[in-house]
Amino acid sequence: MSMIPRKDLLDIASLTDEEIEFVLANAVPFKDLFKRTVKKVPTLKGQTVLTLFYEPSTRTRSSFEVAANRLSADVTHFDIESSSVVKGESVLDTVETLESMRVDYIVVRHKQSGTPSLIAKNTRASVINAGDGWHAHPTQALLDAFTLREKLKDLRGARALIAGDIQHSRVARSTSLIFRRLGMSVAYLAPGSMMPREVPGEVPQFGNWTDALDWKPDVIYLLRVQSERMDEPFFPNATEYHRNYGLTDARVQILRERGLWLMHPGPVNRGVEITDMGMNYEKSLINQQVENGIAVRMSVLYWLKPGAGVAPP
């Protein structure tokens, strides 16, 4: 499958249906590599992938680094804590420095929405948004779609219930969008304080598990409570949140009886969003999401072309 090169991946909304399919389709042979003794291909040999994370990350950063390594790229992490950023260097000054280093790909995570887009406009390198504020997390959405499609084959007509801290979640925004783009129905379950003010009209909103499960979802997608993005309390305490909105042992049993799939983008707050029983649930896709993240990010790096569509200086 051929595809017109794109320079950057900043969100799901700007992708065409064909581009989404291209990334998902090419993730399949990349995942097949995992079964080989030698898991590397020379696709990006001689090119440099730099991770620029202004927020802490374990899964996303390491997933990109493993993906780049398996494509034979040179991988560098820009250490914010020991850089001039702590002395007040602006994002654009940092980008100018990176541009001088001739890096080919920049993977960016930032607490401010729109920062990856700003960086993309000021560099020939391909910029990949690894999460910006509450805005978007496109590779998480792509790996979620890839993971669920492995199990359901065709997502059209399937139903996903996204539960938890939707207001502060870039994952909820990106994943709910790609699910709907692929023909799924999506509903939200959250306390009123965590429900966004603007929700697409076709997305039902539920305030309790009973009504949400009556909607008959096929998959439950739990979100992490993101206390670091809250400047005021959005619920009384973790125990109260878990009782009303978490996946308790009793709710795990309901999922088991109905044969529902379970997803979570990680990291998991045990005892808040989910219990230990839930983590061991046999139809949990949480570990598959981590594994598939590498294949999908390999596909993204393979697809993007540094300098594509950029006029020479």
C-alpha cells in the first residue's frame, strides 16, 4: 500500500481514513518481526530519532525508543532536567539547537497543548506528538485501534465505553475519535466534574455503571485519574472514586459474565481505576496495548518523511 508522505503526526483529526488504514496495515508486518530472532530492519539506518519529553513518561518514551531501535535508527533522548530549559530556554530556542544537529525525527511530549505543532512549523524534522496537554495523543489512539481490531477484526458496529477522567484526558479525545472514525459507537462514563463541557452529540454520557452497562458495550476503556493536571479536587477521595467509578471486583465479574474486553492506556492506579482482580482479568488487553505500541510506532516512523512538503530554505 503506497501513501503520499506526511512530515508530521500531530493529531488524529487531521489524518485521512486512508492514512489511518496505512499505519494500521503496516503495523502488522512490523509486529511479525517480534517473533524473529533478529528483530531489527535497516529501514531508518543512518537517521536520528530524538525524544523530547517535557513531562515524565515510561511507556510512551520507551516504546518510541524501542521502535526506533528496531528500525536501526540512532536514538537520542534530550534530557530536559540537565538542559538549558531549566535555565529558561524557550521551546523554539531548543528546536533551533536540535535543527543544527540535523535530527530527522523529534518525538515531543509537552504539558501545553499545541507545542508539537509549534515545533513542527519550525523544523524540517518529522515531529510526532507523544501527548500535548489535554489535546491529543495520536499514537496511543492508533495502537488502541490496532489492538482492538486484532480481537474484533471489524470495528464497525462495536461499542466502546470510555470511563474515568475524560475531562483531562488527551487519550480519551484521540481514542474516541479514531474509534468513531472506524465505525464504532463510543459512550462516556464519568462523574460530572470529569465530563468535558463539549461532548459530540453522538456520544452518550453516563453518570453510573448501571446505565453505562445497559448501553451494552463490547469493550470497557478505563482512563487514569490524572491528578497532576488538576488544580482543584474533582472528587472527594480515591476510595470514593473507586467505589462509584472504578472497576471493582464485582464489576470485573460482570465483565467476565458478559465477555467484555478491557483496556487502559497506563500507567494504572491500582485500587483507584481498577483492582488487582481487574489487572488479572483474562480478557484484559492492557499488555497487548504495550506490545502493539511498538509495532504501531514503527509503522508511524516508517510512514513519516522528514522535510516532506517543506520548501528548502
